[in-house]
Amino acid sequence: MEKGIFEGLKVLDCASFIAAPAAATVLSDFGADVIKIEPPGHGDPYRNLPNLPGYPASHHNFAWMLESRNKKSLALDLSKPEGKAVLYRLVAEADVFITNFPPGVRKRLGITYEELRPLNERLVYGSFTGYGEKGEEADKPGFDSNAYWARSGLMDLVRADENTTPARSIAGMGDHPCAMAFYGAIVTALYKRERSGKGSHVSSNLMANGVWAASVLAQAKLCGAKFSERRTREHALNAVTNHYRCRDGRWLILSLLNEDRQWPTLARCLGREDLITDPRFATRADRHARSLELIRIFDEIFATRDLAEWRKILDGNGLVFGVVGILDDIPHDKQMIENEVLVPFENDTMLTINSPIWVDGSQKVKPRRAPGIGEHSDEILRQAGYDEAAIRQLRASGAVA
């Protein structure tokens, strides 16, 4: 059985909430041996996320099972000298160290890159922050809701108009794209190590990824572009790049960028061939000039059929459109299952969400359940060379749990 591209790669995940440990999860999907380092007692605070107000009620810790699959847990108190000594021993044999502690906390705990580098010159040290490693906000805590979504302008940009309340992000919406960027940074450093033999420090942050996500419009602003007034759906400038409500209350979105070629096809699919020769909509300029009128016509048409019917009518005609999905769709999405976007846990029928990259000719490991707090502490310590007496001593001191 294939064990993955990163078989034998040792990763220390000393991070929480969400992007940094999620990058470690992607490494584990490709076979890396990931040790989750979390504080004794209640463990990683991320374990408690589903218990916060407003989150779905479930018998499963859905957040933890997603971000911590495949990992082994070591409950380690880094504030104790004995705990730090254990970490240093693990670092000496590790390939990758991941943290999202702010720079000041790293310094206080003695886990900065400058302190760990002498222990292992091949170590790839990955640090993730809210607002970057420099400047007056370097130690400022941040979640994706504020450092990615709000700071970047995305929270404002998705508003229908200036009078609409800014839209909240959902949990992890920015963290998971950031995780892929951070994963890319780590893998780039591993490639560099293959050429130079030396590790390095790589970093990423929520703020930078947020602006990257908003970069088309952010770059326009940097170029001094003049922006049009923001419009609601009903007043959009282009009816064929708009979204419409179907009879059953579901929505779909049209994205016909090759409008001149696709306009006649759309009219036929909608059962309105008369629109093709209608002088009001004869040219693209005409359709844009009368977009409000055309949107009202489309609203009436799409309201006559359910979403499933429209999908059958529009599919296979070269028209670019998409379903505005809802969470209820996901567990039964045949396309997601066939493309391994959703995969079952090992020895289980429950599905989980796969990391969104694949390498031809190499299989990912089957997702294994997330660990309990300190579940693998003794195993990890033995592999690091501690005997039973030393392990008992570490437990007695409270450095390991």
C-alpha cells in the first residue's frame, strides 16, 4: 500500500486556529508523519470550536476531525524547561516545524527560528501570523474573519451596495485558502533544501492572503482606477452574468463572458427565441443598456421551473453557469465524490473533505481519525529515545500529559 510522497517526513505541528495546522494536515494527506503538540489539560483550544455559540450541534467534533486527521498528539507544556527540552529533542530530528504563535510568544517560549536553527540545519521552520512578522501589528492576534476577510476589503466588496450591511465570513473561509498558500511555502522550502541541503524560515499571514484574494480589484485601486457605483442584483449592468431564483427557491448564476456567441443559445434554452431578434436586445451594447429590463424578463422565466429542471436544460449547450449550492447538497454531490473532493475516513463510511490537490501516480493516505489529547505522548517519547523512567519523570513534572 502506498504511504504517500512525504513518507518519512517528520512534521511538528505547534499551532492552532486554523491555517497553520491545516497546512500540516495537507502534508499528512501525502504521507508525512505529523506530531500535534498541544498543551496538557484541555489541549488545543481549537478542539472547543464546535461548542461556541452558533455552531452546528453534532455528536462529532467536526472541526477537530477535519484539521487533525492523520496526526499524533503529544501533550507538552512548553512553559516548563522539561517540556522545552522534549521539543528541542524532537526538533533535532524533524524536517518541518510549524507554528502560528506571534513573534513575541515564540521568543518567550524559546522557539524562534534563531533558537531552533542551531539544533537542525535542515529544519524548515514555517511561521504563520495574522498581520505579518514585522511592524507594529506583528504581535496582534487575528482570525480570518478580521485579518483576512475584513482587513483585505473583501467584507466590504461583497456587499450589494454601499447601504447593505457588511457580510460576515463563515468559519475557516479564509484560513483554508491560506493553509494552501502556507503549504506551498513549506514545500518550496523543502525543494530548496533538496538543492542546498539547508533548511530555511518561511512565512505567510492572513492579511497578505486576503489582499491576494481581493487582488483584481485591489490592483485596480493601486493603479488609480475609477470604480463604478456598486449595484444590487436587480440593477446589475449585465443580465447574463447575474444570478436568478428558480421556482423552488434555489438560485443559479449565469457567467456568459462570450456573450455574442452564447446569447442565441441562452435564448433558445430559455424558450424565448423571440429575444434573439428583439431589437431591444440585438447587440451586446443594447443588452447592457437595457440590463434592468432583461433581468426582469429572466426573473420571470427562471421562476417557472425548479433548479433541477434548469440544470438539465442548460447543461451540455456550452453555457457557463453554476448552481448556488447549499450545505444540504454536499453529502450527495456525485461530482465531488467521483473526483475525491469528499473521501471516507479509514474503516468508516463517514466522509471528510480532501485537500484540494492531487499528484498523478501518487495516492494520498486514507484519512485516519483525529487523536485524543496526548494520545500518542508515550509512543512519541519512546521514538525520541526516552526510556520508561524518563517518561514517568516527565509526567510527574507535568511537562507531558
